[in-house]
Amino acid sequence: MRIVRYTAGLLTGLVALVLTVVLFFSWFSYASGLAAATGGALAYAFLWLAFGANLLLWTVMGLLRLTEEGARSVLRRRPRAGGRRAVSREGSGDRVLVAAGGSAGSGRASELSASGHAEGGGTAVADAGQQSSDVAGHGSAGVEAAVDEDLSLAVVIPAHNEEPVIDGAIASALRLFDRWDIYVVSDSSGDATAEIAASTGVNVLELLTNRGKAGAIEAVIEEFALTDHYDGVVILDADTELDEGYVRGAKRQLRDPAVAAVAGFVVSEWKPWERTFVGRLISAYRDRLYFLLQYFMRFGQTWKRTNTSFIVPGFASVYRSSALREVDINPKGLVIEDFNMTFEVQRKRLGKISMRPDTKAYSQDPFTFRDYYKQVGRWTLGFWQTVRRHRVWPSVFWLALALYIVEVVVVSFTLLATTLVGVFVLVGTLWGETALTVPYFGDGFTAVSAFLPLTAIVIGLFVPDYMLTCVMAMVRRRPSYLLYGLFFFPIRLVDAYLSLRMIPRAWTASSDGRWSSPIRVSNKS
């Protein structure tokens, strides 16, 4: 069976490679002719719409980073000096294991009950009773405990109505962390999120009022004084599953004292048997998007010589405690927290943001187009709200951000406008003489089609975009991407529309950060 899968993957890669080469030369031949006819401007415009100047710039920066790090690794071929000083930590007595619902026979079971509600803070803490001495024998830090034992990490998992996936997220974290280092905060969930989390034996904090993700993170950090007891805090979404190398990668990056935050390397969860065609389409599209953004953009932005990343994704991030103490996690008026927390690090010069492929984590993408639309709208609104809140300050960070913002706005507008022109030309082409008799339409169709024929629009917009999909099908060895890629362009139009639509809303609409989880499917295998 393994040989069959390997052969199928190899064939997929070869087919995708051949298709990519054929499309490229066909597109290049057409673009060359178009460039000769239009002076080159139109061909370059289509190329820019497909790839963007930012992608090119940060790809170059990423290559420079690879060159520098490769040269250093070659020159530094001697063993490191041992004997790092261990970080002093207080005893576990001042950290209470909350809602530690152990398994049968563990002797550590406690139920989440209303009697544990705090009187004035809107917070309910379930009494864990006396923490047993045998707790230290549980958890599965395993190999990870041998790597940088002096660097302690707390894991925070904020959740709101995440009953289908919370157990999978906790199980993933338990493979890498001890259970007493995991803190789940249920943000006034109306389902069994808190009870399920309690049954795993991790720390659980339940909020009586919905505060939003940022408010939940802020509450659990304050309740357990995490930045006082740990060197860093890992923040995970309730649908996140960590790769086995995540902790090693995060600690390796935090060895550099200049690093304030480590961005997780997101990989779209690929379980096509659980999804409809639309769900698989969304997951494939996200996989391509994440791959391009991380390898060809954020890798260059997180080079220590640039340090211009504007997002540490909240699905799997790590913040050094000394930096996190200075971050305003939950300011008023923001719909999401991760853009703001990243801007806080950059504006207050708390340190560098690091990202490498060795901190992989798997995220569950929306299953329906409605949830996708809401999620992208929420993310985009959060970005513009963060820009509004922090405004401009003199820095290389803002210079890079300004380039990104200008390109997003211009490309989104141009993409939508070009598509509308294409629809206009298509209507005229299909209706023929009937359409030309319509007042003003005929003259407009003749003028537009002479400058921008339908074939130029289709080939110029679609073919470069589909070439990227062919490359992804080759990299992932997933032949289905060649089918789903035919429908990626409409999703790009939705992204472009939301990018523009959320700009005025960021300055006019108020947000309280409260969240509504999309449709989830249990991620426990």
C-alpha cells in the first residue's frame, strides 16, 4: 500500500510539473505578444495581480536569510558549551490545578460546579482540592523535557463552545506538555467545553460572561500569574493540533534573548473524507495561501535583519513572558487579538518576532462558505482596526506595512474592477448583435474589448493563478488540487471584496471581541 501511495504521489508530481511548464510557456508566449501590442504594461499588470511586489520583495529577503544562516551554520561547526543556568522557579503550591477531573482510579477527580464561582469577578473557578504528589508522574513531556529544561512554557487554550474539538486540542498538547502546565479558559461556553477539559486533568478556568478571545487570554494569565511562573506562554486555538517538533522548535528560537514572540507555522488540516466539496475547496485554497505567505513572505519578514512581520497568528503562538507583561492584550474596540499583540511587540520594541518551519501546527479550516466568509471578514476587520488603533509611527516596520497596505488595496480594487470588465465583455460576446444594439453598451463594448479582449482577461488573471496551484499539487502530491484550483479565483475575489469592505467598518463599527465558533468536526483520530 505504501508503494502504491508513493507511486501515485510521484505521478501526481510529474503531471503537475508538466502542466505547470506547459501553462507557463503558453502564458509567456501570449504575454509576450500582448506586451508587444500594449507596450508591456498590460502583461506586467497581470503578472503583478497574480504574484505581487510584496511576494517578490520578501522572497528575496528570505533567500538572503537562507544564505546568511547557511553560511553561519557552515562556519560554526563546533559543539556548544554546556552548563546553561537553570531558571529559578517557585514551588507548585502557588499554582492550583483547577477543575482537575482525572480518570477513574487517579484519586484526583473534581467536578466543575457553580459553587466555585468567584463573587465579584465574573469568573468561576472549580475547586481542585489537594493536588496529589503523583501528578508529577503523569503527562508526556517525554523527549521534549530533555530539550532546554530551563525554559518553562505554559499553554493557554481559550475556547468558546468548542465541544467537538477541545479534547483533540488538549490531547495534542498533552503529547508535548505536562498536564499541570496546560490552562483551558472556557469563555462562557454554553456547551460541555469546560466539562470535557476538566475531565482531562488540565487546569480549567470558566468565565461567567463572554469576554471574547482576548479577554479570555487576559483572564487566565492574570488568574494564574502565568508570566510570573513561566518563561513563556503558548497560545493555542481550540482546534489546533501541534506537530511533535513544535516545542523543540519554539524553544530553539527562544534561545535568542532578542526574540519576543515565536509565530507558529500553520498547516491546513487535510482530511477530505470529513468535508463536502466546498469544504475541501476551502482547505485546499488555504493550504496554498499559507504555503505562499509563510515560505515566500513571512520567512523574509521574520529575518532578524528585517523584523517587519505584522502578524503572529493566534492559532499557535509563543510569547516570552517578559514581553507579554508589556502587551495590552485586550484593548477596547478590537474584534481579534493577534494583530494587536504583534503590533504591540513591534511598537514598544519588545523584541524580534521569529518564525521557522520547525514550529508546525495544524489548523482546521471552515467547512462551509458562510463560515469562511465570516472568518475572513473577522480577520480583515481586525487588521484594519489594529492599523486604526496604533496609527503610524516612524519605523522600518511601518515602511514595510505601508507597502503591503497599498498593494492590498490597489490589487483588490484592480482585481475586482478587471473582473467586472471581464463580465461586461463576456456579456457582449455572448449576446452579440443583440447586446450591441443596447444604447451606450455597444460603444462601450467596442472600446473596452479593443483594449482588453476577453482572452487577455481570462489568460492574464486565471493562468498565473492556476500555475501556483499546479506547483502546490506537485509539492503536496495531491492530484485533487488540480480540480479545486479551477475554483480558487472566485475565492480570491471574495478575499479582495472583504479587504476593501472592512476598511470603512474599521473606523465606524465598534467591536467587543466576542466570538462565535464556526462549524467544527472532532479532530481526534
